[in-house]
Amino acid sequence: MGTIVGLYFHTFDDQRLIERQGCVVCELGDQYYLVEYCSWVHGFATNMGIVNISGMSLWRFYKTQDCWREEGEKLNAIAAKRRK
């Protein structure tokens, strides 16, 4: 099994809409990870958090920043259609 360090992610709310986005920075040990959250506006880092692996079970992970951005655009387009 590989590591999730370096992977990009989206988290989702109860309606399965993207809630947060970012990158897994490092493993802190005992199943805790340091994550960096990114802005919706420009994609730059905004803050960091510590998350237990159990809290990531519904997250969607991506190997590259390009895949992460492309999927985010698709998911946001779907969400915009659902809001109409």
C-alpha cells in the first residue's frame, strides 16, 4: 500500500458538494497527517490542519495537481447545475 503524502484532495459536505480542497503534506505518526488547505479563488495555500486518517474515508484523492484541478472544475460545474 502506498502513502497518501503528496496527494491532492477534495472533501465533501452532506450533499456531496466540494467543501474543502488541498494537499497532504506529511504523516505525523499514529495515523495523523498534516494537510494544507487551498483557496477556491486562486488555489494558493490558506491554512493547515491535522487530520486523522479515519476522517479522510470519504475524501477523493488525486495523484497530480492537474487532475485535482480538472476534477474540481467538473464537480463544481455539476454542483452549479444542481443549484439551478
